[in-house]
Amino acid sequence: MATDFLALVQRDHVDLQKELTLLLDPIASPAELRGSLDGVRLGLTAHAEAEDIVLGRFESISLLDALVAQARASHLAQESALSALVSARPGSASWRERACHLRDLVRHHAAQEEQYLVPGLRRHAPREMYTALAGAFATERLRQLAMLQPSAPLYFPEVPEVREVREVREVREVREIRMMADARVS
Ligand SMILES: [Fe+2]
Ligand SMILES: [Fe+2]
């Protein structure tokens, strides 16, 4: 059975919460926190950009335009919260406050999309448009990640959680590229 759009965005939302929580680790060093922030920046930007691009095709459906506009507005709020966090000193009081704020925004965004946006798309979008959404989102997300890769790979062997999140994401992306290549062949 084909992967559903909801399953893909839910998985990203869960990963993002884990990565955002690493920013609040009280014993992490500034370098480790910067590494965690890099993971959040990549994951959140690729997720939001991919959603904005694939959801654009539903804007002309009158029953969905408000939900799509709401998703876009929440992405803009997250982007500005991320910019504020990038300029804070890792581990400082303002870092923690801004990281908490960003995590709250992403949590609210996830609930909004999972409870209202995706059910709305299922109900009001043409069936073939909804079915094509998962593949379009997965492709766009990978394209965004490829464009966003940091110039030098970051590696923190002393932080197993960071390594684990990165490894899980890398393995998953290789698997998704293979699945898409297979789908094109068949
Ligand atoms: Fe979103
Ligand atoms: Fe999302």
C-alpha cells in the first residue's frame, strides 16, 4: 500500500520534536548545541518548504484555501523564531527561551496539520490529487534537503542522540530515493 501523506508529515513532526528537545539539554556543550541546531535548521526548513510547495496546488480549492494559508503563516512564524534562535548564545537563558518557543510553535503546527489540514485535504481535494501528495512531498523534501546540506559535515561522537537522529534520517533518505527510483522504473 502506498505511503499516506499524513504518515510522512507525522514522522517529520515527531523527529522535529526530538531534535528541538536536544536544544534544551542542560549538560550539552555549546558546540553540541550548535550541532543540534544545525539538525533542526535542516529538518525544519526542508519540511516547511516542501509543505509550502506541495500545498500550493490546493490553494484554488475554496474549502481548503484558509487551511493552506494557516499552514503558510505558521511556517513564517517558525522561520522567524528559528532566526531569533540562531542569533542567541547556545545554552544562554535567551537560547532556552527561544528554543522552547520554537518547539511550542512546531508542536502546535503539527497538531493543526494532523487534526485539521490533512483531514480537510482528504475530504475536499480530488482523490487523485490527495493520492499524489505523499510522493510529491517526499520528493520535494529530499530536493530541499539536498540544497540545504551544510558545506562541511558535522560530527559529534560524544552525543549519541544527535548521531542517532542523523543516522536514522540518512538511512531513511537513502531508502526513499531507492523507492522513488523503483517507482519510476515500474
Ligand atoms: Fe507545516
Ligand atoms: Fe508540518
